[in-house]
Amino acid sequence: MKEVIIDLEEFKKGFYALDDTTKAPYGSLRVMKNAQVTNKGGLAPRPGTELLGTHNSSAKIIKGFYSYKKSFSTNQFLVKCYDDEMEALSISHLSLGWFRVKDGFTADKEFGFVTSLVNTDNQDYLVGCNRYDPYFRWTGAVTQLNGLLAGGETAITVDSTLTPEIFESKTASGSSATTLNVATTPWANDQWINFYVYITSGANDGKIRKITDNTNNQITFDTLGSDPGACTFEIRQLAFPASGTLIYNGTTIAYSAIPTATTFTVSSAHAADDNTMVTLAPTDYPANPRGDRMTNYLNRIVIGHVRSAMARDSGGVLSGFSSGGSAFVSKINDPFDFGFSASRVAGEGDIISMPYGGGEITDVQHQEDGAYVFKEEYIEQITYSQDSSDLAVRTPLKAGVGSAGKTIKGADDIYFIAKDKRFTSIGRVKLKDLKPETENIGLAIQDYLNDCVVDEVGRGKEIEGKIYIPLKSSSEESHNNVLLIYNKHNRGYFEGIWDLPVFGIEEANGDYYYAESNSADVYKMLTSGHADVVGATRYPIVSEVATHFMNLTPSKANLQAMNCIVAEGYIRAGSKIKFQLWKDFSDEPFLEFTFSADETGLLDGEESRAFLGGNPLAVNPLGASFSDVLSDGRRHFSFRYYFPYQYGNYFSIGHFSDQTDDDYEVTRYGLGIKEDPAIKVARIKTV
């Protein structure tokens, strides 16, 4: 007989779900719920979440979610769609919460979004569609009311009608109602045409006018109505078009002019409070394809999962078109025109039929130099020739392999789940294209994936080398209810399941947010606290891990007797961890005790004599020891816990926590065992 302590401290095998728990890698986990592998290689509860804005009481759920980032501006927007509503939240105006951008959509339809950064309007747009209503664009132009509107006013006063960028700031040396002269500048002729002059002093202070011409020392613009004199001025751009439709307080209103840097001209304003968000209403394009899978390909937009569109038939006649198996491509530099001639000309729009694989397009996604079109059983890469012919070069990948639902765009690859529930990526398909099967990087958890519903995969995200995959854990779930985490590091492993109902994940201003799949709310994720926060209420994160069942002896035929466990890690004062031990595949632990890092008694940096859970059950049981407070506010801990011998063939160890703000990290388990040879009774002869 010998007694040893076996250490488990390599947890980067992660979560495994296999047929035989006894054959899982040493240190891998059969249970990994709301947990993560830390940078130290330990096990800790997942980070917290926080409701963004106030709770939305709508019974409808989010069906569209996107992060819209504008060029030449620090402002970014989160956009969500639910019921018949499209709302946005400005990252620069978080305190003002969500505001309506558009309503009246066909209710409860899923939206796709993409940002167009190259177009003929010198503007970047948010482009969206839900397959049932017209394709639309939104500029993301926002401002706030500057003063209360009682209703009936002919001017709407706001904080600003201009973009923040100041291209030039000068003082006029000569002037008229339509010109301003300055000393010689490095301006090129016509450089400022279609920009705006903003008068910042004098009798015309605040007025803006469109520039129609310029030389190296004079700008010409639409009349101010009087000579501004030797005024100061700036060259700026409008944040809003010169005329259009605004929406504030949930209601639209047309404006006919923008005469100053702070006013819109309207016929009769409707009432609203001071500081109400004001935005430009979206513009519809009824003739464009109506689909909800979109991506950018260089200076074009590719749209799939199209329900209806305008297209030319085989005879070149423009007519209605309905084919969920075709991808539509916009013109070069124009995301709002998908048209093409009867004999297509270079630079025009395009239609690409996807006859293979059957069914509708499940997603479109860009990666490096190509756009990828997915069906359930087919993937094709599309590139355009980038020459005067502008021909679509089509590369089929592998027949029989495709995506069951939406894909996830990673930093270096596109990840997806196939209809047969293999988790793989474009890179794995390409690398394995000459072999019978595409490499299944989800094989380690195939038993878990087999129970999941994968045809409604949420739009996940890669964050710091981890792929976050929203799923339904079973067919009994109405909406996505879990987040599966795949860590690309160390040849790839899974970090288990987080109980978060996620429709989609987006990044804005360096933070990450998820839209709930079962409500109309959005949450900030990966917060520093270990709680799920809704307003002033903090909810606990229930975190649980357990290793696979292990026989720690050289031979699986040998029995083990266990009488001690050792644990080491880091913990913050007030946190509690319940440690558990199981044997021989039992669902119920034979031992569990709570390790509590109380403020008094245990956190003085000296060895404790509390025996951690009751009376001493060995001759010299050791208590817990704690270090001084470290730079992150936690303390290093270690302890050894003795108990009467427990005999068994297979053992599993784990821990559990369910307090608000439990902050700890377990970096090592140790199992104290003795080994006895097994005796096969049938071979013993009696005399």
C-alpha cells in the first residue's frame, strides 16, 4: 500500500462531452457551467453582465442587433429590432437610452445589417432589411433638442446640425453676401465645393451655407442675405442632408432647410422635452432585394436569404424575382443599386445562383479576399476579377458541407455548425477538402452538440481569441438559452456553457454587448464584477465545475481509497466555494464542504485551525493559509482537508458557488489516495 497526493492543475483541456467519461483527458471537465479558464490556467466564475439602459417591458423579443460605427466620428450606435420597432442607442449619449429610429415594420421578422463605407454619396450608411419590408439606409445622424418644444414651432432648435470635424477655421479679409476672402492659403481650386461655410461671429453668426466654388483665397456660397463683414468662419460638413425627415419623440417630421448650425426649418413641430434625441429617419429602397443576410465585399454589398427582388429574366426583361438560393451583388461604390443591363456591363450589379446543396442561403460572410455564400450543404467563395471584365470568379468548396444557420466571423476564420452538428470553419474545410470528411473541431463535445438545436444559431463573436456561440441547449427551448465558448489557444478547447440567452453579440467602443434572445433588452457583457446587474439589483452567478471520473492508479483494476483533498488558488474576502467529491459515477457527492474566506479569523495571513467544515478527522489536519492582499484585491489561499477513507474505482472532484460577487480562482486540486491491489474473488480457492 502507498499513499500519494495526485495534483490536477492543467485545466486547459476544458469541457469534454464524450461517450465514456473514464477516457476523457486527465483534468478535463464533464461539468463546466458559468465558468472560465483564467490566464493563470485556473477555474473561475464567468464575468458579470449589466443591463444597458432601462428594462424594456415589451413581450416581443429582439430579432435584429448590430453595432454601427461611423467614419470621422467617435460616435457609435447599437441598433436593435423587436416587434415592429427599430431602436438605437448612441454610445456617446448612453444616459439618454434607446430611441426610435423607425417603426411600422412587419412584426417579429429577423433583420440583417451591414455598414457601407464606400459609396457615391460621400457618406457611410447603416444598411438593413428583414426580407418582408423594403431595404433601407440610415445615416446615424443624431443630435438633441436644445429646449422644450410645445408644438407648432416652425424651427426645431438642436445642439448641432454639423459634424464635429472642423476642416478650416479662418478670419475673412473681404466679404459679400455670397463670398469670403482670406489671405493666400494652400487651398486647391474647387477643394471645398459641397462643404459648408459656418459663420462664427458678426451679424450672421450661426448661419451655414453650401459652398459652390473656391479658389486659393476665396470661397463662394449660397447667399447669406447680407454682407457678413470681417467675420470668423469655419468650413464644416452637415450631419444631416439639406432637407429630409427627422424623427424625435417617436414621431417623424419633414424639414425643408437647415439655415443655421442649430436649427431645422419645419412647418409645425410636435411637442417634446428638452434633450430629446433627434435623428434622421431611414430611407427606403423598394426595388432592392429583400434579404436578411448581408456582408461587404470590397466596395460592394452581397445579400442572401432573399425573399423577393427585381431582376432580369432569361430574356433580359426586368421583372419580379423570388429565389432564396441566389445571392445579389450591388454595383461598385453604390450599395443602393443592384441593377444590371440585359448584357451585364462591368461595375453593375449581379445575381449569382447557388444550385448546389438545395434550400435557401443560410448566410453570407466575407473573409480576406472573398465573399462566402453558405447553404446547408454547400459553400462557395466568390471573388470578382478586379479588372475591366469585372467577372465573378466562383470557387465551390466542398459539396455536402455547409452551415445550418448563421456563421461567426472570427479574426482569421469563419466558424459555423453544419446540419449534422459538426462544429468547424472555412479554414478547416479548405485544409481538409481532399479528404473524405471536414475536420470537426467540436468533436470533443459532440455528445453535447448532438442535443443542441443548431439551425437557429445566434450571431456570435470572437473576443480575445475565444469564439462565443449562442445556441439552444435542446429542442425544448423556444429561444437560444446558452453560450458555448471555444478557446482557440493551445490547439483549441471548449470553456463550457454560460447560461445567457443570446440572440447576437456586438462590439462598440471597445466593450461587448449581447441582445437577449427572449426579451427586448441588451446587456453589457464581460463586466469586472461577478454578478448579473439589472438596475440596482445584483443577481448571483451560479458557477459549477466537475472533472470527469478518473482512476488515478496505473491499472484501472486497482481500487483507490481517498482521504484528503488539497486546493489552491486566489480568493476575495467574502467569497464562498463549495467543494464536492463523487465516486463511481454517482450523481450525488459523497463529500461536500464550504470553504469561506471570511473577513475575520481566516484572512490574517496566518495558518487557520478551523479544520474547514467540522471536527478534525485525521491526526494532523492542516488548516487554510492566506497570503497578504495582492494587487488585484484577492489573496492566495491553500488548504488540505481530511476525511475518513472512501473506497472506489473512479473519483471526480469539483466546486460550486452561488453568491453574488463571488470572486475566486481555483488553480489546483490535489487528491490524497492510497492504492490497494484488486482481488478477483472467483479465482480464490477455499480449503
